[in-house]
Amino acid sequence: MEHGSHFSWFHFIPGLNQLENHIAGSIFVGVILMIFAVLARLSLARQKDYLVPPSKLNFLNFSDVVSENLYKLTHNIMGRDAVTYFPVVGALFLFIFVSNLLGLFPGLAPPTDNVNTTLACGLFVFLYYNYRGVRASGLAYFKHFLGPVWYMAWLLLPIELISHGVRPFTLALRLKGNMSGDHTVLAVFTDMAPYLVPVPIYFLGLLVCFLQAFIFVMLTMVYISMAKESEHH
């Protein structure tokens, strides 16, 4: 985090030093996740027999634990559809979580502290769940905006449009607001007492980073499930 100043380590990285902090941070997180994915893939390719994981913790074990728990989370909400949506949900969770974590390091501003980043994530979710709804039901997907009976369409259509239209903004503002508040509290305590006192606040900040990513993807999965089930309404 930028603890009371505008210093950023991104200013020392060629290619990122000319960008806004939230853009540089998003690119940085994306590169980290791509490196993580490539290393995990290479580790798996070198491991000829991985049916029985080694007893010692290594990079492959760690990536396996992360992937398995993210899949369980997706499966608990989406059931058999988890196989289809796990790559999107898992990538979204990791991007938001790692972005949140940047704020715990001095000199690094979290991309999710900026509404442009969170709104981009919210708009992606909005477009994606509507796309999946149309793909599952065709043009019949839009019938659920009219309500269960035709004579109530004049009332329910504007309500449904407003309800769906505000979703990317509520997702964005919830994430941005919570991360801004969390990192502001951390900055205040760090400036007041830079040693020992902020340690519990760091643990609290870590919890908030996880919970906000968790809530974001939970709502994403709910929206996707509702869109796919609209054909039965």
C-alpha cells in the first residue's frame, strides 16, 4: 500500500512507469498469474506419476491445493456446471484476490482500490452471465425479463432492466469501497505505529482481501446460475 505517499514500485518497472497505478497493477497481477499457471503446467509435465502427491510441500502441491479448493467452491454453488465455469470463476477469484493483496505491501497500490478496475470486472460479469443465458436458452432468455404472466410485463420489464443494469455497479462499488476502507485503516495504523501494532491489522486485511474476492465470485456464480435457469421460469 502507498502508506501516506504517492510512491509506487511500479515507477521503477519499464513499461509500467508511464501507466496509472491501477492499470500497472492489473498488468502486474496478470503477469504473475500467467507465470504461476505456466510453472504449474511445467511442474505437472515433469511429474510423471502424480497419482500419489509427494509428502513434502512443493510448487505443484501448492498449485494443486489452490485449484482443488477453488473447484470445490465452484462445485458447491453450481453443481455439475462447475466443470464449465470453473476456469472463469477461478481466474476471476485469483485476479481479485491477488490484486487485493498488493495493498498489503508498502509501495504497491491494489488495482481494486480504483473504481475503473472493479467496474471492468463488474461489466465482464454482466456481459458473461447474459451471454451464457442467451447461449443456454436462445432469444427465449429475454422472456424472463417480462415476468411469469404477460399482463404484468409493463410493470416487471423496467424493474428487471434496472435490477440487471445496476449489478455491475453494485459489484464494482462494493469491492472498491471495502478495499479502500481496509487499506485506509491499514495506512492509518502503520503511520501511527509502524512496528508491531499494525500486525493484527495486517491479518484482518488479509481476511478482508479473501472475503471480498470470495463474495465477488459467489455473486458471479449466482448470476450465472440464475441466467441459465431462466429458461425454466
